[in-house]
Amino acid sequence: DAARREALCARLNAGRGAALAEAVQAESAAARADGIVNASNVGMTGYGGVPLDPALLRGEQWVADAIYTPLETEFLAEAKRRGCRTMNGAGMCVMQAVESFRLFTGRSADAQRMARTFARAAAERERRIKATANPPS
């Protein structure tokens, strides 16, 4: 949404001597970007699709998706097919939990343990989704 994009950039740049944010069309920016981050809900379970035409991706780019349900979005799968290095949203989710734990309790969390717990839960969720989509005959 162009109006929202412009308004966000104006808020981010307000009171600064130099612009920190610039509103651009994703398609034109993708052509010159080293990497692309999807931080929208596009591609998340219940919000299908891809945030950007995958044909714009180049193999030398990296692509990150903040989404962690599913871990491999259609966008990440397309990026992999085009030779891009990819990163899913698992790390972001775990590190948000680590920081939240610290803020709520004042104690440090075991990030590795949380990552293992997340990985087990995500694998179980994926298993259940596949089982529901492909019930035994």
C-alpha cells in the first residue's frame, strides 16, 4: 500500500538530518538488493501466497522470511529453487522467546534448550498438518 509505505517512511525519518528509510517498489528494489526479508504475514498459514514475484530473485541473493508457521514458506522454497541462501523464522521466534523470558523473569533463558524445544514442536506441528492433509485410506 503506497500511502502506508510513504507514511511509515515519513515517521521513521521525522526529525533526522538524513533519511533512514526510503519508500520503494519491491520489484525495483529486488533487482539491486543483496538480500530480501519478508516481514509481512504473506505466506504464513492462513495467508497464502508470496510477498514478491519469485522470478525477481537471483541466485546470489539471500532471502529471509520472518514467518515460522510454516517454517518453509512458498517464498523460501522458490528462493531455494533459484539458488538463493535462505533463512526461516525459527531463529527469530526463539530469540524473541529468550528475550521475553528475560524481561518477564529477570533471568537468562537457555537459548539452545528453547531452540531444541521449538524444533520438536515445529516438527510435530508439521507432522500433524501433513497427516490432516493426507489422511490414511
